Amino acid sequence: MAEQFGEKTHEATPHRRQQSREQGQVPKSQDLSSAILLLTALIGLLFMGKSLVQFMTSYTAGQLGGEAWTQIDVGTVMLLWNNAMTGLTRYVLPLLALLVVVAILIQFLQVGFMFVPKLLFDVGRISPLKGVKRVLSLSNLMRLGFGVFKIVVAVSVAAWSVLADLETIMALGLLELPAVATTIADITIWTCINIGTALLILALADYAFQRWKHEQDMRMSHQEMREEMKTLQGDPQVIARRRAVQRQLILNRINSSVPNADVVVTNPTELAIAIKYEHDEMEAPIVVAKGAGVIAKRIRKLALENNIPVVERKPLAQALYKQVEVGQPIPPAQYAAVAEVLRYVYQLQGRSID
């Protein structure tokens, strides 16, 4: 009953999935990418941040200390700029490169390699009206609610992390300035890591939901399945008629060729191959009919009705069925086996084989 009302009860076909992928419709979570990038940046700062802080401290001390500038020119400014950029590049560039690699890896693991150039020129995607509809859609309202929930979680985790280090924070007044800076930086980074971990858990849940929703959206109704089959393979009724005609042509050919055969080699029930040999006219025996299943049964029946010997030779029947088409001579590798069968048949009939 569900299929009669167009409900989607069938799993998506490979063709449907490929079409969806070509249109850029794949399950992915932007929150997952953001959470992993946040944690990667924080962990990178945890291990590489000390060198960056030391550089910034040394650079700041050099700029604020020493002799006062009495004059400034373009050369001096460019020297100071180059020194600053060289130092920042040395300590910041590895972290940025790590983030780029991780971002590419996350996208590849989620959707694989995908390039959809037609989406770059889709003017409809920048239509203000469609943009308003997307903003007010149910999915985006759900995303908004999920975003508010993430903010609540992030604030809660931050409050819990700060409260856990409350005693350390209250004791900052007893420390010297470098120790205060180090402690605050440590508390800040670990608080952010805790927030990032919570966001990662939520992002994994969001990714699982996106995959489930994508599978539900990809499901097909019975009518869609039939339309796709008609598009890919043609009208099923036409295909059925074509197969019936082909089957009738095969039966007609069998009806005319099997009564003239010398022997039928069987498997014994699955395969049947009819062989004819005229030593004055043929260089080698010829397969005049072959078939499996229902066709094989028909060949055996015609052979019995026309007093054609039926010989069971399993390996020979399998080899001839796979290697020889109707109307072709048998291959030299099967000469001996076929000659043995013909010799046996001719002896039963009182004939001789040359």
C-alpha cells in the first residue's frame, strides 16, 4: 500500500547515488571539519607555541628596550618588517601548513575526491529569493537550534574548566609576571581543548545524523525505480518482448538443427551440445546447437524424439559450451574427446569414422 502512494521504500540504486554525487549532494558535516581543525590548532599551539611565545617576547623586548629611535627611514622600516615576517613565518607557517593538510584530509575522508564545476556557475545558488527560502527552511532552523545548543555546551564546558582551575587562578597574585603569563596561557589552551573536544563529540553526532538523513532523502519509490530502469535499460515490456522473440528464434534454430546432429553431449542435465560431422565436407565436427537449463532440456527432448544418441561427458560438455559458439568447429584441444564420442556412436549405429 505504501508504494501505491509514492512512499520511498527502496534503497537508493548506484545510479541514483552517482547522480546525487555529480550534483554535489553528499553527506558531510561542516561542524566536524571545524571541530577537528580547532583541536589541531590548539594541539599545535600546545607543542609549537612555546617557540612562538619566545620569539614574540624577544622581539617585543628588542623593540621596547635599547636606545630610543631618533630618526626613521624606509630602509629601517623594511628591515624591521623583514625581521618580523621572517620570524613569524618560521614559527607560524608549519602550523598553517598542518591546518591546510588536516582540512584537505577531513574533506577527503568525508566525501572522497569530488569536483563539481557546474556548481561554480549555478546562478540560482546566489538568488536572493532562494537564499531567503534556504534561510527559512526547516533544515536551517534545525541548524540554528543546534548552533544555540553548541553555544550552551561550549559555555558550560568553559565554566567547568575554569572552575576546575579556580584555585590556580586565585593564586596568580602570588606569582611573578612570567609565571602568571605562562599559567594563564596554559589554562586558556586547556580550556579551549576541552571546548574543542565537546564540540568534536557534537560534530560526530551531527555527521552521523547527516549520513542518516542523506540515506533517507536518497530512498526511492517504486515508481522512481521503474522510471530509472526504463531510462537505463529501456521499457521492461519491450525488453520482455525482445527476449521472447530471441528465445523463439533460438528454439526455431534448435528445432531445425538438432534432428540433423550426430550426437548430443550432456552435463548430464544442465548443459546440452549437439554435434554434427560430415567427414567428406567438414574439416572438424561442428556445434550445431547448444544450451543450458530449459534450452538444454529442449535439445535432449528433440534428440530422443529423432533417435539422436545422447552421451554424458561432463568435462567435454562444459568445455564445448564455454569455448565454441553455434556454427563453429570444435577446437583442436577437444578433437580426441569428440572423436571418442563419435566413434562410440558410430559403433552403435554400425558406421565407421575416418
